[in-house]
Amino acid sequence: MRIGRYAIALALFIGAMMAFGNRGLIDNLELRKQLQSLVRANQDIDNENKQLRKTAYSLRSDLQYIEMVARKDLELVRKGDLVYRDAR
């Protein structure tokens, strides 16, 4: 009878350690969620890198894109353009 109680207590202890202990089932689920989050973040960064590569290539080689960026971001004008200013 005593051996049965000890065996049950040992089995419960081992089960609790498997579920709640270090590297247990709950810890494993949390690590999987964290892994999925990191994979998504990695994909987002990879997509951003691809877009930046396209932009860098266009800035090196595409004259129309360079002109568009110069007009929009740097507010440059071409000879013969009319410039309107707001009187504020």
C-alpha cells in the first residue's frame, strides 16, 4: 500500500515537472510563440531590405526616378519651370 502511494506521488511529481518545469510543456509553448514572432519580424525586415535594394538601384541607374526624388524631396526645379509660392 505504501509503495503505491509513493509511486503515485512520484508520478505526479514527474508530471508536474514535465508540465511546469524548466523546458517543460508550458515553456515550450511560450518559446514557440516567441519563435513565430521572430520569424514574422524577420520576414518584415527582409521585405524592407528588398524595397531598399530596389530604391538604391533606382537611385543609381534610373534618371527619371532621380529627377522625381530631387523634385519631391529636395524641392529642386528645372530651368524654365514656374515656381508658385504661398503668401503666408
